[in-house]
Amino acid sequence: MTRLADTARSLFPGVALAALVAMAAQFLSEHYGAPAMLMAILLGIALAFLSEEPRSAPGIAFSSRVLLRIGVALLGVRISTGMVQELGLGLLGLIIGGVLATIGASILAAWVLGRDRLFAFLSGGAVAICGASAAMAISSVLPRREEGERDLIFTVVSVTMLSTLAMIAYPILADRLGFDMRQTGVFLGGTIHDVAQVVGAGYSVSEETGDLATLVKLIRVTMLAPIVLGAALVMRRRAPEGAKRPPLVPGFVLGFLALAALNSAGLLPGWFSEAASAVSRWALLTAIAAVGMKTSLKKLLDVGGPAIALVAAQTAFIAVLLGVGIAMIA
């Protein structure tokens, strides 16, 4: 008991600081319309010196790892098999195909250009699945490396900014393409990176479009668990002989799948789902604030132009792929 109390005391300052940054980011988001994740990162980077302070460093490290996994696991309460039945097999196949094709094309492009395939997988997964949440989940199963946190922060910043631009531009683009309400909802939900921006874009068109866009987006979120699980299995096989291997199935993936199964079976009461969803959001926001506090702005700028071009190309790829597919199917 004494050991547990000592651990809690050592973690509290850093966790409290990360939570404070998350609350400040949420305040800015609610009052000025800025994406909360982006605000958390930028505020965290401005306070990066705190990660070198002995009193706060353990809690910041804890927040960036453990709270991240808790937040991703709790996303499972938003998933159910009933979502699939509402779309039909054609559109469902298009959405899943878009996710897999975007990740595959990203890794292939990195291999052809001689770039880091782990970064391509990280950014491709973020673009294809659910933005910052996917980036953090994927990052947690990648091998530990010196530039890992820098790549994570860059990916979160870039996909959040592109997602915000898409929230404004894509409804206009869908109208110019002649999409009806249903097609527009599928297009917005299938191409915009972050859930919040999908909601903003969808409901700016109509309530029907917003409902469908949110549904499509949550189906993309469902892809997070199998993608992360697959990555964990690949990384486990490629681990050097004698090195510590990641778990066969990460615990947070099991948690995600278990909650999704319970929700699909109707076994989760509404109050629990709402509370878990709120805890998930705050855990992820606090985790990304902590990751920002562990990141050097100088190292972030070292990512370079090719990485920016890759994320922009991934965004354009999934938009074109889904746009063509919707025009043919929906």
C-alpha cells in the first residue's frame, strides 16, 4: 500500500500538468473553435521543459503511455455491428477498401522513395482511420526509436490541420461534384480524418448528412482495432532475437474489442457509454498534451518537406478514391 501511495505521489505532478494543458486546450476549442487536439499539442510543446523536470517527468511519461491506451480502449463503446447494416455491402466495402488502400499505398510509396516505412504506416493509418486517435494507437505498438515521438507529434499536427481544412472545403467540393445528401454524408465521413471535423462538416450541410457522415466515420474507427492488432503481430515477429517482444495482443485492443462486442449486444447502459466516451476523450486529450510536452520543437522541424508532402498525398489519395467510388456506387 505504501509503495502504491509513493507511486501515486511521484506521478501526480506530471499527470496534473498534462490534465491542466488538456483543460486549457478544451477551453480554447469551445470558445474559439480551434481543434482541441491541435491546441493540446501546441500548448504541450510550449511547456516541453517540464518533461525534463524530475518532479513532473514521471507523470508526463505515464500520461503519454497509459492514458493513451485507456482512451483508445474506451472508444469501443461507440462501435456496434448495427452500423454495418445501415450502409449496405457496397458502401461498406468501399469504406474498408479505402482504409486499406490508403495505408498500403503509403507504405508502398515510402518503399519506392526510400523513406521510413514506419512513418508512412503511422501517417497513413492516421489519415485512413481516425486522425490523432489512430496515430496515437498505432504509435504505441511501433518499435521504440529516437524519432518516434517526433513523428507522432508531426502526424497529429498535420492530420488535424488538414482535417480542419477539409471540414471547410469538402462540403463545397461535394456540392460541386453534384453529390446528393447521402453521397455527401458518405464522402465526408469516409475522407475527413478526425471525428470532430466530420461532425462539423456533416451537420453544416444537413442533419441527414451529419448523421450518415458520423456513422461512416465510426465504421472507419472500427478498423482501428484490426489494423493495430495486425501491426502488433508483425512487429512481434520482426523483433530481434532476445529482445523484449510486444504482447501478442495489446491489452487496449482487447479492451476496445470487448467494449465494442458488449455494445453490439446491447449490454452497455446508455449512461455507461456516455461516461466512457467522455473519459476516452479526456484521456486522449491529456495523453496528446503529455506527448507534446515530451517533444522538442527543433526536432519536430527536422521532419522536413517530404513528410509534409506524404501526408498531403495520403489525404488527396483517399479523397479521390472515395469520391470516384461514391460516384459509381451510391
